[in-house]
Amino acid sequence: MTSEEPGTTSGTRRRPAWVVGSIAAAVLLVGGGTAYWASAAQGDGGTARRTGDSASAPRDAGDPSGPGIAPGEPDPSGAGVVYRADVKLPEAPASAPAYSVSGEVAEADVARLAAALGISGAPRLEGDVWLAGEAADGSGPRLTVARTAPGTWNFNRFQAGGDGAGDDCVRGKDTCGPATLPRDAGGTGGSGKPVSEEAAGAAAAPVLKALGQDGAKLDARLTQGAVRVVSADPVVGGLPTQGWSTKVSVGADGSVVGGNGELKAPVRAADQPVVGAVEALAWLNARSGGGGGNPEPSGCASAVPLGADSAGGATDTVPCNPEPRPMKPPRTETVKGAVLGLAPGTVEGSRGLVPAWLFEVAGQGGAPGHTVSEPASAQQGTPGPKDGRTVPGFSYKEEDRKLTVNFWGSACSTYAVEAREQAESVMVKITDTPNKPGQACIMLAEEKSLSVTLKEPLGDRKVLDATTGKPLPKQ
């Protein structure tokens, strides 16, 4: 990667061909598995150097956002949302299953998806990412799949050539002119009209079948220029899902031009006690009703860093006592029904799908309705797990069977680390137990480290963080 000095007026930097015309929406979750757990008590507050996280398979940006407020999200200006049900909401069963994702993605699964996308040739592993397609010059369709569960995948079909498609970059040169989409790709900048919702669903069907999601609920209302986006919410164990979507973009010519999702299939884990939809709706309103707003004063200047020639002192502070900015009242949305399903959450210390109530909310002002989810686990209404909250690590070091994890903590808590060993990875979980629950504590982060003894030397196994599901970099 290269950079340019400010004020440089040279041509546009050379763009990889796969960037041209890419259209996708990202859903990124990472999970782990189950195996032997080892644990250790809190160690001393050793120091460590902070290191950046490692990257997974590339994903395109989500759908472009315009003015307005996303469904279920609080108004940034202070107004919340209150959900009111105009129907009788269902009672809860005794329990409902959670689902975990663990292990690594097999080459055969990548090959099956690649074939459904029209990519020939065997997939190849490059670091932590499976890659299929893409010629040596960067042309042709490109599929990437993260090797570790849940196997986040991303697909782009593009065309580079000299018939007006792609850009006018010259091989070996570092700059080129403006890019244009292929005439037949049906991209957002191309000509033509989006295909019908039925045609888009038919084009996406082979891809969804390769993913084992041919029974998914489809929504193909979204268009981006000449591209129609099919959003598929899979059914897992007979339960509908929310937030685990597959996106398939279909061009004006009826071909699949982009897509993304999760390749690894969730596996049933332990059942969890659940609450009814009425109680879950109350939890949802507690989070989104606007009661937790923090009105900010208007008319005061914010703090800025002092310049090199600025003298600091107590006299620099200007008194400011304005009236607080008024809060908007919460808006009311109507719940038309609810069904017990699954939504992303933490399962066995890693990312997975947990029982959740899916509320169907009516649209306002002629807008289509939408779904809002709320976790249904009865355990979330309690003060918390007896072993405390979890905090993420940021790096690790190892020596023979001793594994040391570095993390940010505070002087107000006691920490412990556990390690769950698998054939190809070690999952570490750091628990945070407040020393004096309910009492105020200064939130000053300190670099800390904890060590645990493994059954076997780490070797070439990855170290995964149970809180984030991501690999930890080595110190």
C-alpha cells in the first residue's frame, strides 16, 4: 500500500478490479467450539504492548444509509421508541435451543458455493481466507471465505477489459482514469432496470441452496441502481432468524453480481429458559424508550487541544451555564405480532444464535413494516453470571504450555482466565468480577495479563478471544 503527500494532483490511484461495481451488505459474526477448559486465577498486572487485531475475510460496506432513523434504533437527537402491541402476544415455552458455530470451513463447502456462483477451479487457501476465482491479473469473479467459523463469505463479479468495461488502467502503471462499471454487469452505475423480485429470487435460489438456506425467508424489495438485492433470513432448526442474513445482488441481466453471508451452519447447543413475548417487549422498551437519554447543554464551546504557542492555565476556562437542550418525546410504533426465533448472541463463550422474540412492527406513513428482535433468555434478567462479565484480550504470548493473555482491566475488579482447547485453536475467556458490586469505581484502564497452563503446547494453533470471537495477535 502506498500513500501520497497532501496536495498531490496526480491521477486516481490504481484500483483493484474487484472493487469496481461491488455491492453487498455485511453481517460479521465469529464463533468458536466446545472442548476442554483450563482455568487460572488472576495474575499480577503485568504490562504488554498493544497490538492491532488481525483481519478476517474482506467484506463490502453495507447498504448506503440515507436520512432517517434505522428501525429499532434511538433517535440521536434524544427521542426514543416505544413499542405498543395491538394484539395478544404469545406465551413462552419452557425453553428454547441456542445454536453455536465452531470449527473451520472445509474446502468442499467453499467449492460448492463457488460452483453455484459460476466460478470454476478449486479454491485455494491464502492465510486465513479461502479464495476462489480471480485471474492473475485481478480480473474475473472473486469469492473469499474466512477459514474459521462462521465462515464469512463475500462475492464480487466484475469484468476488466478494453471494451469500455472496468477502468482505463495500464498494466504496470500506478495511476489511471475514472472507473466505469461493465455495460452488462447491471451495477449501480450501469444502464437498465432492476429485474423483478420474482426473477431476483430465482437467480439467488442456486446460491441459497448451496448454503443450505433454500427454505429462507426472502425480501427482494431493495434496489441499488440497476441491481436488486435479495435478503435471505435462514430458518435454523425450524426457527426463523433475524440478523443472520445472506445478501445476494442480482444485476439487470439476471446474473448474480455480488453477495455475502455466513457459510458455516450453526449447530444446536444447550436449551435455555425463555420469557414470554410480553416480558421481552418490556425489555425492548426499556432499552429503546428514550429514558436513558443524556441531554447536552447547547451554546457551550467544546474543549480543543492547546496549540504550541498557547499557555494553559485556570484563567482559560470560560464559565458556561446554558439551559439543557430539550429532549424529544419518544415516538410510538405498533407491534402487529411476535414469533419466537433466533438472533445473534453469545453461546458457550463465543458468537452464535440465541432464542429471541421477533416482533413484527407496522410501517409508518406508508413505509413497509420491519422486524425488531429482543433476546428471550430468562437469564438476562438476573444480575449476571456468577463468574462475572467477560472482557476481551488484545494479544498473547506463549512459552511451552504456558499461555499468557494481555487485556485492559481496572483496579476495581478481580479477573480470571480460562482456556478451552481444540485441535486447531484455543479459546480464551477472561471474566471480570467487581470487587464491590453496586459501588462507584473510577474507570481507569490498566494493562493486565493472566496466564493459564494448557494440556498441550500451543504449537501452530490459533488463540481465539471468547468475548469477540476473533483471533488474538501474538505479542
